[in-house]
Amino acid sequence: MTPPSPAAAMPSLPSTTPAATGALGAGWRAGVTYGGLGLPLAFVALPLYVMLPNHYATVFGVPLALLGAVLLGARLFDAVTDPWIGRFVDRWFAHSSARVLVAAAIAAVVAAIGFRALFFPAVEGTAALLWWCAGGLAVTYLAYSVLAVLHQAWGARLGGDAPQRARVVAWREGFALAGVLVASVLPALAGMGAATIVFAVALAAGVALLARAPRASTPASTAAPLPMTLPLADAAFRRLLAIFLVNGIASAVPATLVLFFIRDRLQAPQFEPLFLASYFAAGALSMPLWVRVVRRLGLARAWLAGMLLAVVAFVWAALLGPGDVVGYTAVCIASGLALGADLALPGALLAGVIQRAGRSGQAEGAYFGWWNFATKLNLALAAGLALPLLQWFGYSPGSQDEAALRALVIAYCALPCALKLAAAALLVTRWLRHPEGAPE
């Protein structure tokens, strides 16, 4: 049986404003036009954050400690630029949607060029490769961040109640998971050269679709832009951001180490496409399920359920050893279902925070700039700390030393579980049981 396409599996994009329904009409077409850009953005994210460290370590022989330092620096640069990008995005939206789309087109061209340059460096030698990697990452991250922040802000400006906001995010993240699914198998099947071409084409299509997407009926504004630090003065945003940070680190560590775990702990590199595909397919297909769970439990409690499911999956992973292909595939499916909650629900909670703060149509870019700063900080810490620590404990790619593999299992399985449980505790105490009450 052929599985349903991501678009067919997703619920309808909500019609929240007259402009949103009048421009293109509600339904799956509106969802495709808005969500489509999520596919190439996620397509590039998997190679950059998961495959690139392993690629430079194994293909070019770059030492893990030096590579970790470069990744930490590049990702920290990427993180600190996001709040500034958010400020510019708010200015572009205040001017016109046309200006937003021009910025998206320029960023798309830069991202496509930078992505190819990273995987096909024009230099040799460890020092030159590290500088090339650092520069390429800075440029590509900057372009990627512009596209990501404006895409998120576009969706948040559509508004709506909790289930509607969850559907908006689900369309975006559903396409994102489809993009990650393609990125998880295409390089293995056709090579990185073909993958870079597919990414460029998909990126052009995503920007073209966004030009036809529903948009909020917010008139252009001549008022001075709100301060970049405005979101940090919002107590609800600070509480949500703290939960998101801890949960994000819990997800970023295994994302950085997954290929090392598959190749050295499971000794099953030939099954990498199966593992990655099952993980991201489960995440994509779980999106409609999480939207239904939101209707019954609310956004916050549904997210809590996803966190606990992830803990169960990674506890199971710690028990696996060489050749446990079926067992790890089940882990990938279970953790992929949990991924759906992590992708669809926090962003919907953030859109609600923006609404209740009275900043709809004014500061979505600023809020998502800080939100993406937290995401990038998680990834920077994961690469900058996990890789050097593993090397310090004696692990290197291809190692079969018992102590080294034990360190890998602790870093890949136990540490994420502890962080997920900490995030769940924060969600309960700082959100669900907060004295002000959790409106979601």
C-alpha cells in the first residue's frame, strides 16, 4: 500500500482572517502554499547539523576536538544573529509582503550556494578545511535563518485559537519532516552532488509557493519597530523559552551523535537510510495525531506526553547492541512520534504567547528570532561540548573500545533522558502549575 503524501495527511490550514481566506481560500491548497517552504529548510538542516560533522571527521580526517570548536563558534554566531534577523523581518512585514518575498528570494540563492560549497570544499589540509567550514557555515546559516524566521513569523501572523495554531505549525513542520526524510535517503542513494541540486530546486519552489500563501490582513506600518529585546520582558515568553531550551538540548545531543551510535555501537551503517527514514516518517505522519491530541489535552499537556514518549524510546536504545536493527528501528519510530510533538506544539504555544501579549502583527519576527536563538544555542552546545567530551573519554569514530562505547551510549541515550525529564518537570511547574495559570 502506498502511504499518503504529507499534504494529504495534514489537516486544513485555518482560516483566521479575511485575507487568509479571501486570497487563496482555506483548505489543503492554503496549507501547501504556506508549508511548502518548510521542506527545503529542513532538507538543508539535516545535512548541516547531523551529516556535516561526520562528513568532515571521516572523509577529511578533521580531529573531533577541532571540529567541535569550529561548529561551536559557527553555531554561536548563527544563534546570536537570529534576534537581529527577527528585527529586520518585522520591519519587512511592516513595509509589505513584497519586501518579505524579495528578502526570501535573495536568502534562498545564498543558502543554495553556501550549502554546496560546504560539502564540496575547494581547499585541502586540516587548517584550510576548518576555515572553509567556518566561513561556509556562517554564510549558509545566515541565509537559512532569514528564511526560517520570516517563514515562522508569516505563520504566527495568521493567528487563531490553540487547535488552529497547531494546524498552521503542523503544515509547516509536516513539510519540514518530509524534507528531512528526503535528505536522510537522497545523499546515500544519489550522492551529495544530486542532493545540493534538489535542495536548490526545492528552495526556489518553496519561495514561489510562499508568494501565493495566505497572509494576515495587517496593513503596512510607518511606526518605529519595537525594541529587539521586547520578548525578553514578557514573563510568559521567558518561562516557555526556558522549557524549550532544556528540551532542545535533549534533542540536539542525540542529533549530533546519531551517526556515530549507528556505525560504532550498532555496527549497522548500511541501515542508516532505514533508521533515518523511519524516524522522520514517523514524525511526519504523527502530525495529525498530535493536532487531535491537542483538542483533548491542550497544547502543553500534549507536549508533555511527547517528552515522556521520547524518554521511553531512549531508555530502550541504551539496551541495544551490535546488530539490533529491528530494535533500533522501533526506537526510531517511537522517538519519531515524539519528534512530531516537539516540532508542532512549542511553536503553537509561542504563537499564543504573542497573541496574549497583544503583539500580533507587530513583533512575530522578534519573538521567533529569540526562539531560533535558543534552538541554535542548543545545537551549538551539543556539538561544542559532546564531541570534545567524547574524545576526552577516549572515543573516536570507528572505536570499538568498551569504555569508549560506554561513553557514547551515556552521551547518546542517558543524557538526553535526564534532560527530557528536566524539561518535563519545568513544563509542569513553570507552565501547567504556574500561579498565573496556563491558558493552553
